[in-house]
Amino acid sequence: MIQTLFHRLGIAILVVLLQVFVLNHINLWGYAIPLLGVMALFYTPLSVGRISGMLHAFVIGIVLDAFSNTPGVAAGAMTLTAFIQPSLLMAMAPKDALTDAVPNKELLGRHKYFWYIALLMAVHHLAYFMLEAFTFFNFSTLLLRLLGSYLLSLLLVFTMEMLRSFKS
């Protein structure tokens, strides 16, 4: 349990540092901004309660907001994603999965793990860009930013997951 907590804390710190010092400075054609803060939520086990997971996500989001000059946007998107994450994981995890098992390719299977990550990122990105824009006035720009950022972030996450699986 303590090892899982330190592992999640280490991932959160690494993701925040990567987002703040590298990814916040990438803006492809004015539309695609990689947002990897949600990666800190991918590895939340079933045993973590919904409230503590949402609090964890809120803290990560507020730190990202402080460094990204997006007041409340990342915190709101991360908290909503953390609210949905346990239900999504319960729907995709095998019925005999241990409650403190960390979501990964071995637990969920390759295809379910892909959909788990893709759906969590879709929820996060949709909430993030809707909160950031807070209007449907320029819907085409909003849609381009959402899709561009989502695809770029998804590409980066799966590249990192592939590198992580090679390491193991």
C-alpha cells in the first residue's frame, strides 16, 4: 500500500515537472498542446476511494494551474476525470481483479487498456477545453484545439507506455 502511494506520488511529480517545464512550451500550429497531467490518474488502483482520488487529482490540477496560468481549468478537468476513473476501471477490469491492483496491460489486456487510457484522456481533454473556452462562440477553433491536443497527447502517452513496457 505504501509502495503504491509512493509510486503514484513519484509519477505525479514527474508528470507535473514534464508538463510545466517542457510540454507547456509546445504549441503545434496554435492548436495542439500536449496535456499529460492526466497520466497521473491512469495508475490509480481500485482500492483508492473516489474522494481521495479526486483530492489527489485536484491537488495535481491546482499545481498545474499555478504553473500554467490556467486558474481552475486543470483542477476541474482532473477532478472530473478522477470522479469517472473508478467507474471506468470497474467496468473494464476483470471481476476477479484484486482491489489494490494497479491498472496496466497485464491486468486489463492490451485492447481494454488502450480504451481505458483513451477514454480517460477524452474526458479530461473535453473538460479542459470546455472550461478553458467557456463558450461555443468559436466552435471550430475549439474543436480543432480539442482534437489536435487529444491526438498529440494520446500519441505521447502511448509512446511513453511502449517505452515503459520495453523497460520491464
